[in-house]
Amino acid sequence: MTQATDTIRTLVIERVMPHPPEKIWRALTEVPLLDEWLMKSDFQPIAGHKFNFRTEPSPHWNGIVDGEVLAIVPQEQLAYRWEASGLKTVVTWTLTPTEGGTHLRIEQSGFRPENTGSYEGAQFGWGRMLDALERTLAQA
């Protein structure tokens, strides 16, 4: 019997950034910029492309995220599979132009009840990564 606590969770973080969608899109899809704010990767913005994000291992994970580009609408939306240490989720970026910038929304969906630690870690981690993205955009 499934209980209410068995609900799949989704993490959503939204920010308005003072940069045009084109600039943010480059930071989300171009490897040299991704390397600066997210992780080293062999990412390509092509639907079906399988890639890895790589960073230093920690006691909690091996530092590797397996991904696959699921959907891509240039300068509007990017979705990819995000699998690491048994976690299987989907990350979706949505860019919406605003006056003087872009509303950026990241959604990571598919957290199962047993992924509570990963969900909490993602809240903290994406906050830090978005701060790093903003620093990268300010310098680019």
C-alpha cells in the first residue's frame, strides 16, 4: 500500500538575472562556461547526447553525474537526465525574458522518498551553483 509519504518530490528554484537569455543560454550549454560554474563535462546541446558532469569525489558520492539531453529549445528550455549515486532525476532549465534580464527557473524532478538527503543536498547545491553562474555571467 502506498502512503502519502511516498510522493515524488520536485525542487524548483527561480531567479531573475540582469542578463539576456542568449547570455545565460551560453553559460548553460557551452562547455568552457559550464566548467566555470557547474562541473567539468563533455556536454553538447543536442537532444539524445549522453554526457557526464565530473567533480572531485566526496564521502557521499563519486563526483560523477551521468546525463542525457532530453529536450532543447534554444534560449528557452533545456532538460537533461541527472543520475548520480542511485539518484535518477530530470533537470529542466527554463529561460523567460523580462524587462532588463531573464527569469531563470531550474526544476529537478523525480526525487523519491528514499532520496531525502539528495533532495536537501540539491537545494543547497543548486543555490551555490546559481551563485557561481551569476559570477560567471558577470565576467563573461
